[in-house]
Amino acid sequence: MASKAQQQIAVLGSSTFAFTICFAVWMIFAVLGIPIKTQLGLNETEFGLLAATPVLSGSLVRVPLGIWTDRFGGRIVFFVLMLATVPPIWLMGYATAYWHFLVLGLFIGLAGGSFSVGTPYVARWFGKERKGLAMGIFGAGNSGSALTKFVAPAIIASFGWQMLPKVYAVAMLATAILFWAFSYTDKAHQVPAAVSFSDQMKVLKDPRVWRYCQYYSVVFGGYVALALWMTKYYVAEYGFNIGLAALLAACFSLPGGVLRALGGWISDKYGAYKVTWWVMWVCWVCFFLLSYPQTSMIIQTVNGPASLEIGLTPLMFTVLLFIVGVAMAVGKASVFKFIADDFSDNIGAVSGVVGLAGGLGGFVLPIMFGALVDLTGVRTSAFMLLYGTVCVSLVWMHYSFKGQGQAQAAKAPVLQAVLA
């Protein structure tokens, strides 16, 4: 019988590996969508819908999956979820029509719901002082997005795009078996059956839940949307081939996933509010710079016309994108540190709701990216949209926590008088 410490490590390791593979599958259209777009002659909006379809179903199932995890335990729910995605992943290799890809994408998207299973499953194995780090390590499975960008182009180049879904289906099946072999169940972590669905969902009345939903829709929804969009962006904006474009896009996806563990540690050390506040400011500055389109101007000077070129080189663009990836990785962990601190008794349901909001952001944003490009013809309009969402978060955070600070300041003289 393994010790408690050994079980903690095994659960964390197996869950993080499983989530990495699930996330890689969830982001499959980030690369697979490019040859499909060419084959079917899709416009930008249709590509955005194709890329985002798995994100929709993966988001919608997060609330029930979080509740089922509370009720039945994370091990069995995670295992069954992975097995359920294997057939649709395999069938993707035989799809020929646009609607085939959309329908199968909905079923493949179930893999994205694994986050709302793994988060409460892992969190309950650790004490409060280590929850942030543990959830951050598990959340590093977001790096599965980068895994797809490293692996998928090589498979497509060597064997054609039809081989990629088959490879992923086999990988998912193997991952499910390995997860079951190395994970554990603790019945003490399950919510009593007497707790009804309506009781668990009463958390929706708490304004903090809606605040965390908005934050997460930026740091996670924005991350998912950009992870899906950036490979195609590099191809269209800078004329790179799919292999180089995917590699550069991974400069955003990889730190955006791996460094979530660092975000968990920082959040444990400095607190969720301070960390989230600075994450939003970093994103605000970067999105402002990324929003500026490639511009050519003729300026009339005293010496005659002078041309002026303004725009980001591929290197400058990638560096800014890397910084955004690091900030979002830290922000994803800090938002869930809020949840672990404030809703430790109902973390499955709350993480499901917040995860749903983040996932819906990841679904809506790529479609809006495509629609804005079709409407304006400006590819950087995607970053203009993200800049606006960060502005909303900063304003909301300022007024929400300003009120709390004033309340604490008002109580301070009373407390001092009592102590005196």
C-alpha cells in the first residue's frame, strides 16, 4: 500500500500527463484546421468556427463534470471521459464535409472538460498551503497545446492530415489506461449524496464567482483562442510555412502552459489578488502594442515627402506573444487560487462554472477573430478585441477590491479601540 505522500505524487503526475494529452487533442484544429481550410475553401469566420467547435462542447460539460467529480470521484470520471473521446477522434480521419468536422469536433471537445475533473481531483489531495502549487502543476497540462504544434505538422507533412486523428486516438486510449494504472481514489474526497445539484449550484448567487468567471475568460479563454489562431496568423501575416508557423506559435503556447505551476507558487506566496492584478496590466500593455496594424505612411516634411513604416517584425511580435503567454500562465493559476481559498468546500462546482466561462471565451473569441478579419481586413483586430476584454477586467477588479479595502479600513479603528 502506497503512503499518502506517494499517492499524492502519483495522482498529480498521472493527472497532469492525462490533462496534457487531453489538451493536445482539444487543440487539434490549431494545426489540422489549416489543411482542412485549404481543402474545403473556408473563409476566416468558417475557420474560426471550425477551430472553436471543440472548445464549445468542452466548455459546456465542465459544470456537470465538476459536480460529478465532487459526487463520484475524479479517477472514474476522468477515465470514462478519456475513453469516450477515442471513437470520434479516430473517425475524424475519415471526415470529408465541413459538417462532418463540426459534429465530430463537438464530441472531441469533451476532452477539454478534463480540466474541471482534474482540478478538484488534484486539489483535494493537498493541504491549503500547497493547493495553489498543485493546481498550477496540473494546469501546466495546458502545454498540450504546444505539443500539438510540435507533433502535428511533422505527422501531416509525412503521412497527410488524415493520419493525425488516428495517432491522437491511439495516444488518448493509451493515456486512459496509464492514468487508471497510476491514480488512486479517496472516498473521503467525495461530496455526500445528500447534497443536491441545486445546493451545489447555489454558488452562482455569489458575486465573486461571476468576477472570477470574467477574469478566467480573459486569461484562459484568451489563451485558448490565441493557441488556436496563432499558427494560421503567422502563415497569413508573415507568409511562413505551417511548420515554422506552428513552431513560433508554440513560443506562446508552451510558456502559457508549463509556467502555470510557477503561477501557482507565486499565488501561494503573494496572494491571488496582487498576482492577478499585475497579470492584467502586463496583458493590457502587450495587447495595446500587438493591436497596431502594419502601417505605411507618407509624411509631408519641409524637405518633401518622407515614408514611414510602422509595424511589428516577426521577432518583436513573437517576443510580445511570449510575454503574454507567461502572464496568462500565471493568471490562470492565480484565478484558481482565488477559488481554492474562497470555495474549498465546493471547489468542483465552482471550478466547473469558472472553467465554463473560460472555455466559452475560448469558443467565442476565435469566431470573433475571423469575423473581424472578414469585416475589417485587419488581422490585428484580434488583439484589439483582447485589449478591450482586459480593460473590462481591470476596471472590475479596481472597483470590486476597492470596496473591500474601504470596508477593512472602516473596521480598523473599531478593532484598534477594542484591542486598546
